[in-house]
Amino acid sequence: MTWLKKPQLGPTMTTKLPTNRPLLTLRSPVFRSLILAFSTLLLFATLAHHGKVSVPHQFRKSSAFRPPTATVHQQRPLQEHHQTSLIPDPDSNETLHFSMNCGASADHLSEIKSRYNLDDRFQYMKRYVRFTRTKGLERKSMTKLDQNLLPHEFQFKAVDVRHNKAMEDECMAPLEVPVPKSGLPRTVNASDFIFGVSTTYNRFMSTETSPINEWTFWLTDGNGQSNGGKLVLMLLDATDEQLQEVANILGDVNIDADIYHSDSRLEMAVRYLTLVPTLYTHPEARHKKWLVTCDDDTFFPSMHGLINKMSSMNHRREMYVGTLSEDVGAIERHGSQAFGGGGVFLSLPLAKRITELYSSCTSNQKIKESDSGWA
């Protein structure tokens, strides 16, 4: 990577002032010029810490969190049926109770029938899996169980979706699966990270593409509160009303997010790069260690694993951390670089350097030089 050198300031101009009138009067143009120059220097000094780059203005905040009683959609087993399973929680020394329901939901099966063009009658079964968090167990890519998914005497249940009623059935004993003991969501402290995402209002609001459930997983503690991670969301060509709507939705699930405008007139690569100075100049950035740019569908399955991995790196150095794309063609076109799908992690010192070079890196000449034919 080649870094551009900052332009040097030219020689200072000096002006010989006349001596037949006072210099420091309010009416004096020289005095007014000095005041203007001093004010300009003060403004530049103020911006110096933030890299002297103009970034999109913040419009909406969602970090004024709702009370813990706010509705958060979580996956839970059905409670209204009679079979109960007990799970010991090794962290709290409590026993957790949940109800198992192995009956078929006619409404749900009707929706599947329509989606995949199935017949009205088909075979159905359901079995629960119960995991036990085991200390010292090695995490493997595949876990082999000495248990049969279907016992020898098992028979599928014939289901007719035209009978629109609940179909109860007894549950088999759950499959027992030992898993490595890892930190629970409520113990995550992601306060070292600020995540930047650029997307559109329609993608955010669509039931098929909305990332809200995934963000709730890795940006909250599982109990309706923020885990300390900060989200900076840039919405492309969104109206003020749409930004406010998105801010309200994120606030309802207690995701700590600030919402910004994004301009579609800019090149896609420029919009993406704009995330860096936007994150670096954010008021909370000085309290963070890592600034992260990622896609709207990026998913971090283990925040504990992410935090442990990044804590092994020196955030005080200029660090650029990420992984290659799984698309060989993308690597051939763009070279060896971190891709947004897995997240691009920048230390503050490197983000500062990029912010200082932002204007020169987004010039028309640089955009033309970097055009690989694939934007």
C-alpha cells in the first residue's frame, strides 16, 4: 500500500502596513482581517484532532434506550403444552424449565405447503435437542453422537393440512449434545468497538433482508440491553421521516445506534470509504479501540470469540485486520484485502491516517485509477 504525502504549506506572505493610522481599531480592515485569521486558525485547530475531514452530519440517535420491559423478539420453546424438560444452568446454579411441544401447527405447515408446492398430506416429525455446556470440551467442526435421530420403533405422523387445527403429539426424549462452555451473551462487553454499516431503507425494512434480528443478537446482551457495542448506520437517500423510523426501531430493541444520511450521488467505493472518517470523528470514537466497517448482513456468531481475538492485537499501532473473500474472482479483481462480509477492523491510529488522506484518496483521479471494471 502506498501512502500519499500530505502537501506542504507554501511560504508565508508578509504585508508592510502603513504607519499613519492606528492598527488595532474595530474600523481597521487589518484588525478585522487579524480577527478573521485568528478565528480560522482556531477552527482548524479544533478540527485537527478529527482529521480535518467533513463527514455526513448525524441526524438521529437511538441510544436513548427504552426500559428493560420493551418487547424483544426472542426464540423460546412453546410453553402451553404439558411436557417439561429441566436444564441445569452451570453459571447461575439454577434449573431452567421449558415446555416441549411436538405437535404440528396446521397454519405453519400450510404456509410450507404453499411455499414449496407440496401435497395436502405428508409425513411429519419433530425432536428436540438439549445441549449441555461442558467445561474443557474442545470445539470440533462436527460432533458425533451415539444416539439415533429416529428410534427403530418410530413412525412418522401423517398430517393433512386441510384439517386446520392443532395436532398434539408426545415428544421423544431430547437428543443430548455436549458443547464447549463459552461466555453467555449477558457477559459480553463490546464497548471497545464501534461498527459502521451502510445500507438502504428498503433493505432494512424488508422482512426478507432486514438485519434487525441479527444485530440484536450481537449488539445486545440477550436481555434487552446494549452490550456496549456502538452502531453507526448510514442510510442511502433516506428521508428524515425514514431515518427517524429506523432510529425508533433500533431503540425499541435497545441497540445503541446513531443514524446518518448517505448520498447515492457518490461512488459506491467512496460511500464505503466515508465510513472510516465518519467513525473516526464520532464523539465516542476516542473511547474505542477498534473501528469496524462491515456489510449489513455481516454476522458475528460469538462476540466473546471476537473480543478475545482482537484483545490479542495491539490497538495502539496502525492495525488493519480482516479476512479474504471466499470469492476467488473478487480476490483476482481487487487483490489481497479484507472484505466487508467478514468485517474490516481498523485501529484508531490507522483510522486517523486514512481520515487525513480521505480527500486525496477520493479524488476523481484516484477513483479512476482504482476502477477495476467492477466498480
